[in-house]
Amino acid sequence: MDLIDVNAVLGPLPHYRSRLAGPAAVLAEMERLGITEAWVRHSYALAYDPLEGNRETAVLVRDEPRFRGVWVMTPLMYEEFGGRDALLRELAAGDFAALTACPAEHAFSLELWNAAPIYEMAVETGLPLLLDLSRGLAPTQVLEHVHEAAGAYPEAQFILLSISYRLLRMLIPLLRQRPNVHVDISNFDTFRGVEALVEAVGPRQLLYGSQLPFFEPGMPLGRLIYADITAADRELIAHGNARRLLAGRRLYGGV
């Protein structure tokens, strides 16, 4: 089964030790589990400097075709990244697969008044926007902000990472009302949770993610392999939905 992991971090991690922190170790783990491609963010972009971390990501992606880069955004992206044209050139040159915002680490709000430039860039580039709910955020508040943003920017594609099954009472209505919102199954650790989501909203808004290197990637893989769903639904979650989202990219090197 072709498997795309949309939720991985590379680089040294402050206050956290993992046997999978280095690219070689992550690649070996991917090989062990049959993960053919991983969308990666660099830890420098999360915990140090977004621009330097994004450039480290570009180096990793250039040297390893099984990695696809994720560019970390901020509301002041043009000031911090050298202007709009410079930003678009770096995105195109690095062949980035997705964008992400880190409001907990970088101290900003996902509400429209603050984060609209990020959502507008997601629309302009056609890159999906990853939002990680594992990092010090109030998840119910994030879902409210995503509901608002996904309605205001229906062309943008949102992917919620590391979401808990405990949010089902908000998550299912959100997915039903906002078809441009997606979730990974990395933290959906409940009995028949994948089945419940497929039954409630269908398979097209679900993706495989692992939370490498923080968690054992075999856990969400097991949920997917043994889920009582059709083979076609399993393939969509494993790789089909991720490839469909990638197909919407609009990046041009000659900006």
C-alpha cells in the first residue's frame, strides 16, 4: 500500500529526545513501515527562526526525494521572509508540498483579523495549510477559527493534524459543513474511530499522519490497516487524498 505521511518533523528538538530525530533514522523508520513519502517541517522553523528553518527544510527535500517540504508561515510573512516575490520564489524553488502555521510557538491568533495573510497565501499557491493541534493550543477554539477561515476562504485546503477523538462532537459538524477541511489520523486513538469518521463524513477528508518523531508511527498505520472500511476508502486515506491535495499546487519559479 502506497503511504504518504502528512505529519512529520525533522531536526533537533528542544526538551525532547527521540531515536528518530535525524533524517537517516526517520528514513529507516519509513522504510520499516512502508511509508513512501513524508511531508516534513524542520524543528528550527518551529522553535528557532521560521525563515532559517524553512531553508533547512528545503535542503532536506532537495537531498531526499522521499521528503516533501512544509513551509512554516507567520501573519507578518512578507516582513519576515523578504517580501512577497522572494517568498514565492523560495516556495517554488524548494518544491514545497504544503504550508503550516504555528500559532502556539510563534504567538499569534488564527482568527481572520490576524491570520488572513496566511489563508490568502494558501489560496494563491494552492498549497494545503497544516494546523497542528498537539502544540499548546485550545483545540475547541482552533476548530472555531478554522470553521470561520474555511468558510471565508473556500478555495483554501486545511489539514488538522494530531486531532483527538474527544473532539468528535465538533469535528464531525465541521467536516460536514466545510469540505475543504481535512484531518490526519495520527492521534485518533479510539476504538473504531476511523470507521466512525468514514461513516459520518466519508473518506475524502481523512489522511494518514504519524507525528514522527514524537510517537510510534505504527499506531495510526495499524488503525488504517485494520479499519473495517473498503479497500478503496483505505487507499484514499493512505495516499489518494494527499495526492489530490498536491495536485492543486500553483507554484511558479519565475515570480
